[in-house]
Amino acid sequence: MRRIPAEALRVLVPAFSFVALLAAVFWLQPRAMSYLGLNLLFNLAVPIALATIAQMLIIAINDLDLSIGTFVSFVACVTATYLHDAPLVGALILMASIGVYALVGAVIYLRDLPSIVVSLGMSFVWAGLAVLILPAPGGAAPDWVRALMTVKPPLAPMAVIASVIIAAVAHLIVMRSSFGVALRGVGGNARSMSRAGWSVLRLRAATYALAGLFGVMAGVTLVGLTTAADANIALRYTLLTIAGVILGGGEFTGGRVSAIGAVIGALTLTLAGSFLTFLRLSNDWQIGAQGAILFLVLAVRLVLNRREGAA
Amino acid sequence: MAGRPWVWSWLAAAAVFLGTTLFTGGTGAGGLGQAALTFAAFSVLVGLGQMFVITLGPGNIDLSIPATMTLAGTVSLKVMDGAAGTEVLGLVVALAVGVAVGVGNFALIKALRIPPIIATLSSSFIVQSTAIWTNRGRRIKPPESLAEFSIGMTFGVPNLALVALALTVGAWVLLERSLFGRLVSAIGQNQRAARMAGVPVDGVRLATYVLCAVLAALCGFLVACFSGGAALNMGAEYLLMSIAVVVIGGSAVAGGNSNVPGIWGASLFMFLVVSMLNTYGLGAGVRLILTGLIILTVILVASGGRRGRA
Amino acid sequence: MFHGDDAVPLIEVRGAEKSFGAVRALDGADFAIRPGECVGLVGHNGAGKSTLVSVLNGGLRADAGEVLVGGVDRREAHSVAEARGFGMRCVFQELSLCPNLTVAENVRILHGGLGGWGWRVRAARLVTAMLDAIFPGHGIDAGAGLGSLSISERQMVEIAIAFLEVDAPVRAVILDEPTSSIDASRAADLLGHIRRFVAKGGAVVFISHILSEVLSVTDRIVVMKDGRVVAERASAAFDARGLVQAMGSVAQERAAARDARAVTGPPVLERGGLRVWPGEIVGLAGLAGHGQTEMLRALYLAASSNWRQARDPMVAFVAGDRQVDGVFPLWSILWNASLSVLPDKTWWGLIDRSAEAAFGEDWRARIGIRTPDMGAPILSLSGGNQQKALFARALGGRAPVVLMDDPMRGVDIGTKQEVYGRLRAEADGGRTFLWYSTEMDEVRLCDRVYVFRDGVIVAEFASEAVTEENILAASFQGAAA
């Protein structure tokens, strides 16, 4: 008998906890089981899922991005101002910011710096730029972004379909493509990678750039939902995305991540808040519940790993 | 050992102080100094705790500092309920909150075998929620005596700065002269070698996480007294600040080699930069960008030196 | 030289020399591998096998001599990339694959030419075909994560990937202990494949501690000792006994043995068949990496606490791999030496710095650490003197049992003699030593020796029976008399 492979387990545990939570929500509030209800439940999940994918990419190469929250806020500010008023300038700014991400990735590798501190420094920079661009909450979402985020596809609401697409695309890039294999290889055994002739520098820079791209998409879609931005709009994302990646079966080291798991992790954290609302528990416990779910899943995973280790 | 990495943060703080007072023609230098000492005191308290944790080596960091501050502030103010004569009780409650969070953090690291960053992150969610639940949006004032003490001065020096100074001296002794400091540094350089040299690794790490949480709790208590009540976001800015002052103060991010004076230099510097930029009429945006660039510069310069540990 | 083949060697080294500090790992070694032959490479610890392999595969550059690749001297320029491009592959004992990727994905990583649409299917097909060819009925799914495979399955995958041809032909494969974690029938599969590969004109360098395998699969055996080739003959001209004799040195006088210890009372330490009585010097021998270090670590961890520091520790540990297990690189010599004895020099949690300094001066004199200033950084010392500081850390405390993990690695001969003297004095004073050593001279200094093979104790020798031949014979499988 073959046991369930670790890779499958990695996605199964978060998927199961997500389904259990969803079932609980439906049981408490059957009306949530509708097109409108689902849209309400998962609306804000789209930008969080995108940002979680960005964080997952960084974690896949054994780094950590403490600046993703301020970066998404910065992108949101650019989207609500330049991208709305002068689309070309806005697009250029966003592309440049992706370039900065690649540069940060390269510098971290070249100088062998701790990513935590570098991204901490970058978080101040992004926050400062965001405040400069948009000193007070405001701005407006570009029409096409607004249209994209309020589209009403048949069968399932936009948020659900978008989450599935994000998970599928990220899965293709990270788990199926040659590039994805190489970037996870960097996380798993960077020495063998360079011995086999890969440029670890280029791979790391490309991974950071890709993370920047997903961060940009997170910021743009966030403005599409909120219609306006402010400099602190996504500060919570830094911690939420780390939690989401871990919840989704990712590990901090060794290039063991799951794209589908990360999206499920993000959805679970979003759902945790709604669950409490439906339980008529006070909103005070929303982040507490997120922490508790994190523990629960980590504990379950520990038990499963232990069993696997014993087998 | 070789070199005095903390000198730079002090020089930078002095330069910024001069730059500010020259601009204003010397007026308000005393007030600026007092304000700097007061606000630096808060950063120093959380910075010292974070410094001990970071000294433990790569991967060790405490992200629960803001939540601990908030919980300690709200719970202790609630217990005291503004009544006179409850000051000591409030302080004890605040410190007990710190001990509980610290023990909880390390229990999670150990029991769930997860990296400290995720353990302290998830526990911070729960601690923060507990704080929100305790507070319920009410703003309880601290006892009159504590409020007065926290904004008061002794011989022209803010009381809070004196408290922080006393604790700094204690932290210096602990780090540089005590067995505990030596063991922390050993673990930070090479945890495996430390264990094989008889260092009780788990015991030292537990004590360190508790120490950090207790300092954060004390800081939360003082901030709450100083600002006339606990606010739910009162710890928010101290998460990044606690890490920043350790890095700018010249402690090694990779662990094993920290220094206490640099925490003060960096804390003063961080506050003074803000006031200088305010004086020059520059806004929060420029201030944040400069802070970030300073951290990046420090880490780049520090890495250029001899430290090249694989 | 062996004169059985006139073909131009694929790769050849002549008079290769390589030193690491004071240690001469290669001291004028000659070695050649020709198409269509399998060469066995045997020797005891420190004979220079792995250094030679690294010179061949481009991982290390020889200090002197010639490295001929296809008949051209490339000593200065030979590199891992060049060796790979030339069609040379290596399988090492430690895993060089990515544990977080699947089997097929690892093939993709190691074979750059495997890009393009549908690579996953092609990689899976290639590696499955190769696994089928070498290990019929292996049952390994190319889509399985490497981390979910057993160690022996991983080893099989690693071997299959090495033999895989994607863009360039494979001309020579170096197998360093390829059968260490696979069972006998799988090993037989591999030996069969090696013969087929060689019959088709491939070349194989085969390193193993299982002498029967070496004797049966190779055409020619090269025996190394002290960085030189000491014997080279057709495999048919060797038998297991002859190999062991060739690896050993010619009848060396055993160093004056200590007085036999009276073994009385209960042992001070006991674990997995190993028992140690007070005042003994017990050796752990065998080939490197066969479980000796793990045994010492387990003993240490079991006898010390992770939660509170003992004032009267039961055991002390002297690291051999200084950078990993011993040295604190940011500290001075004094702090490195005093770490384990600090509880004795502490009042109310504060360190008595003068007592600590006195301890340092005392041990600087006793063990002869060559430095004018114990406050100097530890890394300013030579390896041997760093090791003395680590000895001071262990011997300076009161622990009655000292565990030593091959502590003389890379230490000069003068230092060794000084430390040997110190150890004997300590043992005569009643201290117990458990000494893992890869050097035969040191093993012979012990009262009693346990020989490890594949993680377990396979033999025990006492006093007069502690001879090089006995230990070699026990270290290599299939050579026991």
C-alpha cells in the first residue's frame, strides 16, 4: 500500500479545513448559499489571494517579504491616481516598481542579506511613496478596473471564478512550468542548482519580479473593489499573506509550497471573519479566529507529518 | 567585539539633532531633547527585547510585540480602572501578561515545531483579539499618579527616559556581563555547537522570549499611561520600529553579536529624523522613505564588512 | 602502472598533489580511466579517495601534477561544467537532488537540454526507462516527490539520472558508495548494469566499502593510502584479504600500550551494545560516516539537559567538524574555551571575568595554545590551535566522560602529539574517553575499540587485538577473516 504522498497532503489539509468552514457558514446562514451571498463572502478575497501568491513565490525561495502590505497599498494609490488620470504614466510606474522588486531580489542574493530586514526597509519606502502620492484617502478606480471587478458572470460570482483562475494560473507557473521547477529547485537545493548550470541570481531576480507582478495585480483589483484608495489600505496583507501561505500548506524553507493551497489559505482567512459574523460572535474575535485556525491547521499538519515520519 | 558599531547611530542622532536646532536657530533645543528622550524611551524598551530575540540567531524574531503592548495596556488599565492605589497591581498585571505571552510564544515554537516568526505572528492574532475583547472600545483613564509620572520630569529629564535608562543598564549587564548573555550569544552564532557545549538551548530561548514579551508589556503599560488610555492600535508602529532600532543600532541581524548602546542611539535617531523633517516642512511620505533608505543603507554597509557567514 | 589497455584514457591524473592546510590529501597520485573499463578505488579513511574524485570531476583544482582530459592537460581550467560537458557524471553518498521536487522535475533540473513543451512527459519517460533498465520492478513513480521516497529509492533515482543521456553521451560515471543505502538484490541489479554499460564502451569508477562488490564488478583495482596509489592490479589478482593488506601499512609497531585497565563495577555509559567503564580510552573506528558521530551525539544529548545548565555535567564533547559543531566564530579564544565551565565561574548570574581569564591562562599553558593573547579572535588561530581551545573547553570542566568526534581532523602532527600526551595523563587520572577517530594511529592508542559499519557496531577488539588488520577487515564488508 502506498501512503498519500506529501504533496497531495499539502493541499488536502487546507482544502478540507476550507470546506469544513464553508459548510459551517452555510449551516449557520443558508442564505449565503446564493450567488449574491457567495459574492459577499469572497469579494475581498481576490486581492488577498493575489498578494498571497506573491508572498508564496518569495517563500518558495526561502525568503520572506515583509513589504507586501505596503507595496499593495502603494500600488492601490498609484491605481487610484495615475492609472486613472494618466494611464500611461501609471502603467510605467507600476512596471518600474516590478523592476525594483527584481532588483531587491538580486541584491539580497548578491550581498547575502537577510530578506526580512531588506523587505522591512522596503516597506518604509513603499509606505512613504504611497503617502506622497495620496496624502489623504481618495482617488478613483479606473473604469475598466471597476468594470472588471463588478462583472457578473453566469453560474458563479466573479470572486469565485477569479479565485479559481488565479489558483490555476499560479499553479501552472509555479508547479508545472520549467521556470517554476527551477525556482522551487532554488528553494530546495540551491547548490545543486548552480552545479547543474542554472543561474541562481537570475532565477531569484525573476521570482521577485513575478512576485512584484502579482503584488501589482493585488493592488489594482483592490481598488477595483473599494473604488478609492488610501496609503494604509492593505497594511494587514503582510501578515495575512504569510498566514495564508502557511495555512495553504507552504513551508518556510525548502521550496515546499502549493499555489492552489495558498489561494485556499487566503480564502479560508477571508471566510473566518464572515463565519464569526454568522455565529453572531462579536467582530472582535475576527483576527483571533484567524490565528486560531492557523494553529489548528498547523497542529493537524504536525500530527500528519509525524505519522508519515513514523511510517 | 572589534569596533564599536553603535557609535554610528549616536553620531547620526547627534548630526540630526544639530541639523534641526541649527535650522530653528537654537530655539526649542531643550524641548526637542526632552521629547526625543520620552519617545525614544518607548522604542528602547521594545528594541531591547527584540534585540535579545534577534541575538538568538537567524529566524528568531518576535512579531507579537504590538499585540502584547496593546493587551498589557488595556488589561492593566481595566484592572486599575483609574483608581488611586492600584498602580502596583496594574504594573504586576501588565508584566504577568508579558510572561504569559512569552511562555505561550515559546510553547508554540516548541510544540508545533514552527518557526518563531509564524508562532509569534499567529499568537499575536489571538492576543490582539483578546485585547479588543477586553477593551470593548471604551477608553479608561490611567490613575492620576501614573499619568503624572509618565509625563513628568526629574531634574529636567523625562521620567520615562529614566526608567528606560535603568532598564538599559540592566540589559547591558545581562548581555555583556552575565552568563545568560553569553549563552544567548553562543546560540545565536551556532545553535548546534552551543547544544554540544552544554548550553541549555531551550531554557535560554524560553527565557529570551519571555524577556522580550515582558519588556513589550511594560512598554504597553507606559504608553497607555502616557497617552491617557489604551488604544487598540497603540502598538502598531512598534513592530517595525523594534526591528529597525536593532538593525540601525549596529547589532548583527544574523544573531550572536548585539550591543545595547546602539538601541538608544537608533531610537533617538529615529525620533529626531521625524522632527527634523517636520521642522524642514517635509511630510510623512519623505520621512518614511528616508527611514527605509537608512535601514537599507545600514544593512548594505554592515554586510560589506568581514561578516560572511554561510 | 597497469598495462592491460592501450586506449587513450578518458581522463587521467599524473602526480596530482592537493593540500588542505597542513594536510596533504593527495601526494603525487596517478590515476587513469579508459573507455570500456570499470575501476575500483579503495582505501581507508584519509587515503585521498574523495579528493581524487573531486579533482577528476572538476570540484577541486590540483595544486600540482597534470589533469589530462581526453589527452590534454587541463589542470588549471578543469571545472565541474567541463567535466559534465565531457560526459562525466558523479553519484555521491549525500543526496544532490532537490527533495521538494518530483523525480521528473529533478531530471529537468539536472538536464538543461530537456526544455520545451511536454518536457514533463519526456523526463518521466526517460527516467522510468532508465530505472526499468537498471532496477527492474523498482515501482518508483516519476511523478512522486523525491521527499516522499525512501532513502534507497532516492539513491536508485540518483543513479538512474546519472546514467541518463539527454543531449550529450555519458562517457564516465563515478559512483561513490552507490550501494550504501540499497539492499543486496538492488545492488546486484546495479552491478549488472555497470557491466552492461562498460561492455558498451562506458567507463566507471567504483568506490565501495563492500569488498565483494568491488572484486566482482571491477576490471582493475586501485588501492590508495596517504594520498598515493600503493597498489594497482587486475581485480582477478586480488582477494579480499589481499586488498585489506594492501590498504594497511607494513607491520607497524603498536605504540606502547597503557597498562590494562581493571574493568570493575557498572559501566559509566551504555547504549546500543556499547559499554564504557571509568578510566578507559575507548575507540570508535570504521570508515567515516558509518554512525560513529551519530552515536556520540546521541550519547551527549541523552546525558545533558536542554532546559537547565548542569553545574556538574556528566559528559563533555570535543567537536571534530569545528565549524559546524565547535567554534563560535565571533568570539575570542578565551570565550570559546571557557563556555562549558562558566557555571563554575558565575556568581548571581554574573560572570567573574578575572576567574575566567585565570582559567584561560591556565589552559593556554597546560595545552599549549600558541597565542600571545587569549582575547584574540578564535579565527585568528590555526586549525590545530582552535582545536586545542575546544579541548580546553571539554577538559577544563569536571565532566568525568569526554566524547571526542574525530577531533584531530586537519591538525598538524606536533599538536597531535601534545594532545595525545594530555589525554593519557587525564585518563590515568581517572577520566573516561570515548574517541571516534578516522586515523589508524589514534585508534591504536585506545584500550578498547568498537568498529562501526552501516550504523551498527560490528566488532569489538581489546588491547592486543587492536590492530590495523583487524579493524580494516571489520570495516569492509566481506573481508572478515
